[in-house]
Amino acid sequence: MSTTTIRIDDDLKARVATAAERAGTTPHAFIIDAIAQTVEQAELEEEFHRIGDQRWTKLLQSGKTVPWDEAKSYLEAKSKGEQAGKPTARRLKPA
């Protein structure tokens, strides 16, 4: 394990100490947890964007997509626990 030094202003240091105490942990553990959560969130966002980019590329290459009204109806039915057939992707006609 390596050591990293960070400089934080006195106000933030006091806030971290107070928040750590409320959480029942040390300021060090609180900071480590905050860093870990931030890194995890950044990784999740990167994966989200990577998948979105892949899907956008596929849509552009195939020209096929599901119209929003069909996708919305499908998602609404599924969220209510109803049986719903998956909408089929197809080449849309220009508006």
C-alpha cells in the first residue's frame, strides 16, 4: 500500500471529521471510501458512455431502430409486470 498526501482547506477537513464521526468511522476511512465511490462512479459512467457509443455506431451502420412510442409502451408494460412483446428494430422512413 502506498501513501498519498492531499492538501485540503481547514473548513473541508472539519466537515470531513464531522461527517466521519456521524458515520462512525475515522476521517481517513471516510476519505478512502469517498475516493473509492467517486472512482466507481467514474468507471460506471465511462462504461455507460462506451455502451451508448457502441449502440449509436450500430444504429448508424444498420439504420435500424425502435420508434420511441413502441419502446415507451414496452417499458411501461414491463414496469407494471405485464406481458409485452419486445418491439422489433427496423429501418425507419424519413420524416
